[in-house]
Amino acid sequence: MKTPSAKRRPRADQFSATDWLDQGLKTLTESGFTALKAEPLAKAMNVSRGSFYWHFADVAAFRSALLKHWREITTEQIIANLEQLPKTKNPIDELLHRAFGRRLPLEIAVRSWAMVDPAARAAVHAIDKRRLSYMEDQFAVQGYPRETARARAQVLYWAFLGFSLSDKPLPKARQDEILDELIGIANARE
């Protein structure tokens, strides 16, 4: 008679491409882009490399899918959630709370990878453009002239990049003060 296990790991053939991509993001964050190879990923998941190659033709295909997965979870899902906010909530305020509410080691890892890899660099440029465009559109919806909307989006995005790439975290109270100032800047009328 088999005894039920509290939590069983899936068999190698039960891992989905998303499982591999999630492990890839974790590995990227913890060990950097040089660890994005079939062998170390398979070892981390306690399976053979065959499971990796079932889902991805090669490491290059995996890395390409990983960059798309990064975009989906760090931008597209967030934008989709912001689009569902009640009309009484300001999407920019909510976005700033989310962006400045926690450390973002994955952002650092992907941007470090982009410094040496053209495909990662192209993905970062595309995501920067998407994020800026979304923010600019939100300011325009609030009635700001297009040039003002573009400038505010850029300034806030630069602040986000500085925050995400900073290796010196601030005490929570100080971080909250700065976030309040950023929200004030975002909402100031000319």
C-alpha cells in the first residue's frame, strides 16, 4: 500500500515549459545569465537534461523564451492588473507603489545580462519602451499634454531604474517618504 506523500515533486515528464522558465528566472536572479544552461537548470530541478530539451530546441531558444516570460510577468501582467483597477484609483499611483514597494533583483539580473548579450539588450529596450508608453498614455488620459506626459513618464522611469539597480536599500520609512514625494511629483499640475 502506498502512503500519500505530503508534497510530491512532479516527474521529469510532468514539468512544463513554464516550470523551466520559472526556474530560469530564479537561476538568473541567484546565479546570473551564465548559469542559464541545460545542465545546471536540470540539476536544480532534479531531472535530466532530456526534460529541458523536450520543451526547448536548445539553450538559445530557452533564453529567448525566458526573456518573453520576463516581459510577461514583469510588465504585461502588471499592466493587465492595472487596467482592472476601479476608475476611482489612479493607475500611476498604484504602479509606483508596486514598483517601489520591494527590491527587484530580477531587474538587476536581466539588465546585467543585457550588457553583454544583444538579444537580452533588445528585450530590455523593448520592455523599456512598453513601460514608458504605458505610463505616458496614463498621464495623457489624466489630461496632461503629450509632451508633459512623456517627460513625467521618463523622469519616473529613470527613478525606477535607479531604485531597481541600487544596491543600498533604504529603511522602509525613508523609502515610503520618497515614494510619497514621487507620487506628489506625478500628480502635480503645472
